[in-house]
Amino acid sequence: MIEWKQITMQEAENKMEVLREIFDIVRLLKGSDLQAAGMESKLAGKKYLCQCYAFWNKNKRCDNCISLKALDEKKQTSKIEFLDSDMYQVFAKYLEIDGEPYVMEMLKKLDENTLTDKEGYEKLAGKLTVYSEKLYKDVLTGAYNRRYFEEKVKDMSVNAGIAVIDLDDFKLYNDTYGHDGGDLVLTTVVKVIRHYIRRTDILVRYGGDEFLLILPGIEKEVFSQKLRMIQEKIHETHIPGFNRLILSVSIGGAMFTHGRMEEAITKADRLMYMAKGHKNTVVTRWDLKQNTDEMEKRNLPQLLVVDDSEMNREILKEILGKEYRILEACDGNEALEMLEQYGTEISLVLLDIIMPQMDGFEVLAYMNRDKWIEDIPVIMISSEGSESYIRRAYELGASDYISRPFDTKVVYQRVINMIKLYAKQRRLIHLVTDQIYEKEKNNRMMTGILSQIVEFRNGESGLHVLHINILTQLLLEKLMRKSENYNLSWSQQYMIATASALHDIGKIGIDEKILNKPGKLTKEEFEIMKQHTLIGAQMLDSLEMYHDEEMMKYAYEICRWHHERYDGKGYPDGLKGEEIPISAQVVSLADVYDALVSDRVYKKAYSHEKAMEMILNGECGVFNPILLECLVEIQDKVRKELGIKSVNECLEYLEEKA
């Protein structure tokens, strides 16, 4: 802009006169004064210090004094500065006057006419907007940050609806899925909220998993509806890649009409904590009672009180009836009927020990046998307080023991603590299960592809592999309830069902002419066919890097021994009875049943009834008697669920089961 550096004072004054026709303010600052001002803390009180900042109505020097920068760097610099509501462009030019360093400041007031053209004005506005967004926006979610609230919002005096929104169980999401999963939850929730609010509404990320929503000029009734809509839409939203994860938020709402906004936020925050006691709920200040009634009807946990004494049941109902829905059973048999009917809808069982017909210990034994004790906590209640009774109750799976006569506060608090503990455990199990499901998805896909290749060579539709998976799951579920001899966890059952897809993988090594022969195989052909068990096992055994994997162990057992028979007359090794791994036993029975009820190149499908008859009569080999009992007991379910005719329907069913 100015091409001169070394001039006389007279020349400088002449230049300044010319520049005043262009700039609103032109002034000359002596370099020594600027340097002294740069050391202001050391020279405080000196009268000769440069006071240029007084022009900007400031009581101290700018942190980034442009004139001092121009002096230090011996060049020209510029910046935008504000004086009240007016904006100035400031140029600072280093020059030497009569051999001494000076800085000339030139200021131009900017408005819509002198600032720039329309396009440039929009670009400048855009840059300023981007800067503002970087300063005031949460990097992860794009919502406003706490700084924006502190500097721009908290002193607002406009009438508004104030809501505090808290994500339920967010720590569990982070612990289970890692921070990437937690981040995805946060961004998804913000996206949903934004979709249902106006541009003029303000969404602030107030804490880690807590959001502040400010809706200016909204009526109470509309505000309530808006909050409930947000709560419902978040609950309905699926997280990409985590289909089994169910979101929920607790929301507290209050109206701000006067006073300090922070007081309204505090009220909304308290109401949010009330909602959090029930989860996935909205509580507003003006219809608190109505909300509470709705929450009680919808969310009250259900207790089963089992006691032959009506008086004892009434006492417990009196203690717990306001906070819980109460089911009653007067003896052990009725308690088991209630458990069959309601299952895990029962949050807790209060169980007496001494009862006619079936006592509390017998009820606990049944709950252990049918695995209910894993999902439904039991608190024993009895006037019998001997150490042997208490020890036996705990050994059978009771979670707590309360002696009569009842202490009301003790009973109430122990019930609350136990229900909260199990509720948190259920949520954690759900999240962990989902995580396992996601990790195993690719394994299932690759296993399915490989098994389909075998089915294709075998001239079959692919349904056989999927049916085996379904049958294996159903048989294992029933077996775990029916017998204590096979202690397989849920994940082990799942791995066996998945590995079942590889049961005939060895058929890759069998000639297609034998595989697809429509008639009966010759003795020589049958001997070749039998080799598929050894071929499959050898293929898996050659994968040395996976030898220690439990999934590979089950796959090997199934490949090699799914044609063994309980009487020892199977192949390839002639194993007998429990020498045959339970994984291979279950897949063997599933394989035979589905082969009977399906069309093959050598036969037409038999009916379910005929297939059951042939299996139970030993026409298809000898099977473990308890597995045959399981098959009989689940046959209606088998007939229904193997009535699925398409591959896609089978896959959807297996997805749901997983």
C-alpha cells in the first residue's frame, strides 16, 4: 500500500495529510514509546507510555497489538478491530523518520457500503460464522458447547421451555462398545433431537451425556408434546451397526419466565433425575402428578410373593404395594405356575421356606433346573433363622434372606437394592450379548457361504444347513432345561449351532457322481461317502492357528462324529454313548430329522409324523434317550419353525434368535 520506509518528519506529515482523505484516522506512533509500552509491567506509572488503546475505550493494551507487531517485524500488518458496534480495518506500517523507528496507523471504518461487494460480504460473513461455530460448537455432536451457554445463553431473559436430557446407561454403552460406540450414540441422539426442534431452538451439550434444550416462546402444552416426541423418537431409533442396542433418555422440563435461567435449569435437572428413576420417561413440573401416575402404571416392577400365610402376604403387600405390582401364590405349585405364566416379567420373588406340599427349597430347586434363577432374584423370607436353613437357601441360589417378624424399612430397602442390581445386570448382559452378536456376524456369514458351497455341490437348496442350525438351537435350549449333565453356557450353545453349518464340509472332497446319485449307493460308494467325516475333520485340523479356539473344537467334533450312533454302530470311529461329544450328538439328530422331512435326489420328503415315528422306532439309528425326549417335547415348535420354506425367512429367524 505505501512504498516508502525512510523519510523525513515533514514528508511523513505531508503523507498523513493525503492519507486522511482515504482513512478516517491516521496517526503516528514513536517506536521507542511502543517498545516501552511492550514492557508495561516493568514501567508502570511512567507518563510517557503510549496510550493508543484509550482510543478503543480499553483500559489496557491489546493482547495482539498490531503496531507493536509491525515495529518488531519491520513490515506492514493489518487486522479488524471493533470500537463499540463500529468495525474498523486497521493498517500499521513500519517506517523510519529522520533515522528513528516509527509506526503509522491508518484506520478505516467499515460498513455494508465500504466493506466489500455483495459476494465478498457473504464470504466474510461465512468466515466469521465458521469461526463462531468452531468457538461455540461441540466438536463431536455439532451441538452448542458449555462455553456458548456461559457466554451467550445463561443471561437470556426470553420466555422459554427448558429441558435437561440425559442418556440412560451411557456408561454401559462406553464400557461395552468402546468410545467409538459411545460417540455414535451421542451423535445419533443429537441428530434425532435436531430433527424435531426449530432453527431458533438451542441445543447445548451440557455435560458428557447430558444435553440442555432451550425452546424460546413455546407454550407449556406444546413443550410437553415436543419433549415426549423427542423421547419416543430416540427410543425408536436404531444405531447403525448395533441393531440390538435400544436407546432411551430421561427428560426433565420446566418453564422459564423470569429470574435467572440457571434456576429454571436446576428445576429441570431435578425433574430429569426423577424421570431417571424410571428411565425412558419425561417429567415436567406442571403435570408432575399425571406423569408420575403414568410412570407407575407403566413401569412398576412386578413382585411374586409366595407364602401359605395370607396374613404374611398382606403385610408384604402393605409394605411394597405402593411401589410394586404384587402377584400372590399360596404354595410352591402355584408359584411355579406363576413363573411359567409371567417369566421374566417378574422382577423378584419373595419366597417363604416352610409351606405345605412344596416348600421354598423345592421351588428354588425347580428355578435352578429351569434356569429362572439366573434372571429372577429370590429373597427368602422365614421365621426359621437357623444357620443351616440360611446356608441351604444361598447354596440353591437365593440372593438374600430376611427373617420374620419383618422390619418394614429393611424389607423395602433390600427389595429396591436387589431389583436395581438385577436390572443393571440385565442391561449389561443385553449390551454384551449385542457386542458378541456383532463380532460373530462375519463368522456366521463366512461359515454360511462355505456351507452353501457344499450344499450347491450336493444339489440341495441351502435350507438344510439353516434348518440344522435352527434344530440344534432348539434341542440345546431344551436339553439345558431338562438335564444338569451338560453344562453349556449360552455362548457355547450358540457356537455349537454356528459350527453345525460345517457338519458336511468334508463332502467337498467326494465325487459329485456319488453325492448326487439318485439311487441307493453301492457298498464301495458308501465307503467313499463315509470318508466325508474324516475329510472335514482333517481340513479343520490343518488350520493350526485356530487349534485353541473353542469354536474350532466344536466344529471338529461335529464334522468327525455327527454320524456316530449311541449304540456304537456309527462311523468313522464307532464311539458309543457319552463318548460321543454332545455337540455331535445334537447335530446328528438334527441332521437325520431334516433329511427325513426334506426332498433328496434319492427320495421324497416324509411327513413330520412319519419322520418322528422312524426316529423313535430306531429305523435311523440309535440316539441318546434324553435327546429323543427333548425332540418329542419340542416337536410342535420344530414343525412350526421348520415350516419356513425360503432361505431369507430362515436367515431372518436366525437373526432374531441371535
